[in-house]
Amino acid sequence: MDSKSTRDTTYEYGKLFARQKQLPKLPVPDLQHTLAKYIESLEPILTKEEFSQAKRKVEEFGQSKQAHELQQRLKARAAEPERASWLEEWWNELSYMGYRDPVIPYVSYHYCFNDDPKCTRPAERAAKILSGAIEFRQQVVDGSLEPEMLKDEPLCSHSYKYMFNACRVPKVPSDYCRTVSYQGNEHIVVIRNAQFFSFSFKRDGRALSVQEIEDTVQQIVEAADSEAAVPVGILTADSRDSWAETRGLLAQISANVQVLETIESAAFILVMESDRPVTREEFSHTVWHGDGRSRWFDKPCQFVVCDNARAGFCGEHSMMDGTPTLRLVEHVIAHALNLPASKPAKSKVEFSKLVFHTPPQIVSAVKSAQSFFAAGVAKQQLRVLNFNAFGKEGIKKLKCSPDAFVQMAIQLAYVRLYARPKPTYEASMTRKFLHGRTETCRSVTRESILWCKAMDDPSVSVSIRIKLLRDAMSKHTRLVREAVEGQGVDRHLLGLRMLVKRGEQMPSIFEDPSYSYSSHWFISTSQISSENFTSYGWSEVTPKGYGVAYNIRNHGLLVHIACMRNEHGLNSDHFAQHFETAACDMHMLLSGTAK
């Protein structure tokens, strides 16, 4: 627990955490099995010469005393009684807290909610959302929330401790997550027009009514629109080192210390955006980041409501992956739809304006952060494909895994666009293990490439193409299943590499160019399944690649494709078109209508 945290995140209680002690620890895979899978993953993405060299180095490593020693060290680390996961500390540091680029757009993700046709007033939409979030928070606080289940197995609830009353805090060389007591911090921060406000969502031991919240939010909007302020929130979109330095300057002024405390300790944040997005792309940009002035990107949960009553959620990724927040927003949306008609507010709710003191040095930092943010966001090329030809139900009728089907469509689209496969990442959840998060499924396989080549080879018959496609999907499903069981390649290799001690020779397997290349994700993918979103996504993870987030709905697919505008000539619109064509070609092939 960080010294500035006031909540002990080791304390567990109630139904939500009742089955934590039953969860197994993340396993250490068999070394030879991992190396064999690693070699297999390299073949389709390397030249023959590159593959021959890489294979030799992997095999030499596998036979070495050093490999055996590193494996034993990793097993010993995993067996430590007080260590929940051998991976957790390294993963959080390397992927999140030690990452120094800005969290927006490179870490944060977003969900854009379906419109609520019965709700046209933004303050009303906000109130309904907040009411559901307050209810969900209470279930987390009192432990009455049931743990998530994967079939009949419970999933780890550890990340729920970082959902509410938590905040990422910038620090050099590594950030940390601050958690504060639930009791005494029953307040929400509202941001509008670069200004911050706060109000308590409890009164006399009860949660505020929807109408009380709506009236309060409307008063805050009116107050914010009557004034202007230095947009201090944009500082959270700066590089982490710059933000850490500026936050230190802010904290030198006593009045700012209390403002920071109120924001960081808040249950969550409501952003009342003045934008009125229309297209899916406009909507995604607005919910994801807006103009950056009315945000606090370090908070794990920000609900965003626009002036046309469209709404969504922006999440900071460092301590939580998407499944817990997906559960949160699904609850919020269902709660809002099932609310009875509003009753008049019982009383007026007081709110406070949080005012930052901004001397010239802070104003200068804000201007610099604004320029930095604008340049970074301007590079983001975004397309949201709303594919309505078929969805989960249609794919299942073809006797296919929906996820494997979409992954093969992504592969075919990329190969048709660039004439060769590139390393591809699919996030696979490992929360069946204590403090588990994700493992990599390497989506490019020998089977997927044979099929991609066959699809555009007129000499290959339809029956052979079908067989190759089903082989590729079957292989992908097996790899995902193994990743979910903690039997992937990438986390195991990371663990071995991390245990090379200072002064020891780094094994040649990790110095070979194929190691860095094969984990340089030209396509980074992840999926959810929800009927409640019009978009969901995040950015690419390399300037040379695409971020592809897909939502497999019952009767359609939503595919959010992001890439950079830069010298590499990527194009999210072209990728979307190729994906659509690939998916339709696959459907025709498997449904018997292909020629």
C-alpha cells in the first residue's frame, strides 16, 4: 500500500472476495513446451533464414544450464507463500506504472453507450448513470457483489479494489495507484468547461435520488458555463514525467493540495462534455478524450455525458482490465433503463467548486500540455465499422467460434492489404488465477497463413479453402484456451528474462532480433461482447500498427480500428473495408455460396 493510500487493498470481505482463497496461482509453464510454441509462432512471420537462426538460438537456450536455472528461479518466485502472482509486479510496472508516454491515447480505453431515446436531457442522462454507478459501488464496498464466473469457475476479484476511490498518481521513475478509504469519501467530482466541482452522493445515510442528482448536475453545468478557467485537467494528458513535475509544482500551493485530494479520493468522475457528436467516430473521440480540457485521465472511471445526451465511459487501464468495468457499465445501463419515473427532489444538494491556483509556471505547463495533447490526438486515425451482415448467431450457425472467425477475418484483411502477415496480439484473460490479468495469444499461425494464401489463389478449390479455414480457426481456439490456462508464450519468456541477474550474460534468445520483432504488435486486438455499445476501443500500441477492438454482438460486429497518421502510410478506412470484405468472403465460403 502506498504511503498516501488510506485503504488496505489486502483486506478482503463479503461475497465478492469469498472465493479468492480457492483460486490457484498463475502457473509456470513447462519450459520445453513454451520454447516449442515460441518456435512455432516464429515460422509464419520470419523469412527462412531468420527462422533458421532464431530456431537454433531457441534450441540452444533450451538445452543450456542457464535456461534450467532461470526456470528454477521462476518456480521459486511463484512458490513464495506471500506472493499472489509471480507476474503481477513485473507486469504492472513494465506495462503501466513505468510507462512514461501519456495515458491518453496510449493506455486508456472507452465504451460508447447506445442512445437512450427516453432521455434527451444531458443532466437527466448523467443522473441515471450516476445512480447506477453509486449502487454498483455500494455492492463493491459492502462485498455483496457476486464474483464473476467463467462457466463454473470464479474469477479473481482483486482488480475491483481499484475501481472506486482510486487514482493513478504520476511519479518519477514510476507511477503508483493511490487508494483511499470508502468511508468518508462518498463524493463525486464533476468536470465541465475545464472546471471542477464536487458533491456528496449520500445524505442522512441514504443515496441521493435521481432527481436530486439531476438538479445538482444541472446547477453545476450552469455555473461552469458562466465562467472560464485554466484547463488544469489537460496536465493529466501530458507525458508522465512532465505531469509528475507539474503536479509537484501544483502541490507547493496549499489550496491546490486540497483540490488534488478531493479529485484523487473521489469515488469516480462525471464529465459533462459540451460536444454534440453525431458519427460513431466523433462519438468515440469525444468519449475517449474530447479536447482534454475537462478530464482527469488518471482516474480509473470517468463517465462522459455529451450535450446531446449521448454518453459513455473512459477507463484508465493500469490496475484494471476491461472485464470488471464492462460489468460496471452493463449494470449502469440496465439500472438506467429500469428506473421508475422521477419524483421531485426532496431537497437541494450543496456542491463545491474546486479552484486550482495557477501561477504563471503552471499556466505555461498547461499550454505546453495542450499542444502536446493536440499533436498526439491529431495523429489518431479512427474508423468504427458497424458490420450488420451477421454476428455471433450467424457465425455459430456456421459451426465456428465467433472469436476465431473474427481473428481470421483480421488476418485476411491485413494480408490482403500488405501482402504479408505481421505479429498479432490477442488479449486472453487469465483471471481464473489469483491476481491474474492477461496472456498473449499469438494469432498468426502456420495454419492461418496457409488459409490466407489459399483464399486468393484461384488454383485452390473451395473444399480445400474450407478445410484450411477450419484448421486455422481450430488452431486459434486451442491457442486461446491455452493462454487462458496460463500456458502462453510471452509472459513466461518475460519472467525468465526478468530473472537474469545483473552481471549475468543475457541469453541469446532474448538478444536475437526475432524476439523483439515477434512481440512488436503490428496488430493489437481484444474483444468484448455487449449489445449496449455503439463503439468500444483504444489506440494502436506501435506507430507501425493497428489497434483493433471488436464487439461481437448477436447480430452484428462493431470493429474499432485505430492507427497513426505518420510516415508508415497506415489507413484505418482501408483496413475496415478489407475486414468487411474478408468477413463476407468467409461467410460465403462456409455457407456454401462461394464459387
